[in-house]
Amino acid sequence: MTLPTFAVQPNAWGCFDEAGADYAINISHAYEICRQWRAGGEDGDMMIWRLTAGDPIRWVRVYADESIDAASPALELLV
């Protein structure tokens, strides 16, 4: 069984909602979940959270036009 490594939910929710988020096995899967939320009528930005052994980390913000921004300061170091 593959464990989820990311979670997706609308950015407007603010804090991570363990019960309301959709879980993904990799980042590509997380982007696909974002597309599915949008196809289902969600019109705001989405947040992809990185799941850790501790608290989830805001990872990538996916805007309504499907552009993205790193939500974690750690990701900015990779650019």
C-alpha cells in the first residue's frame, strides 16, 4: 500500500483540515486532485500540503488559472 505524501484542499480553508482534505500519493496526483476540485465547481485557489511525521506543511499554492507559487520557504531555495 502506498501512503499519501500530499494533501489538497481549498486555500480559503486556511488551516489544514485532516477530515476534509483529499490525499495524494505524489505531487502529480496532487495536481490532478486540484484539477478535479476545479472541475467540480471550486473556483478559488487550492493548497497542496506536504505531509510529514509532524504537522503538515503548506507546499504549493495552485491558483485558479493553474499557475503555482511555492508556499513553503524551503522550496524557494531550490529555484
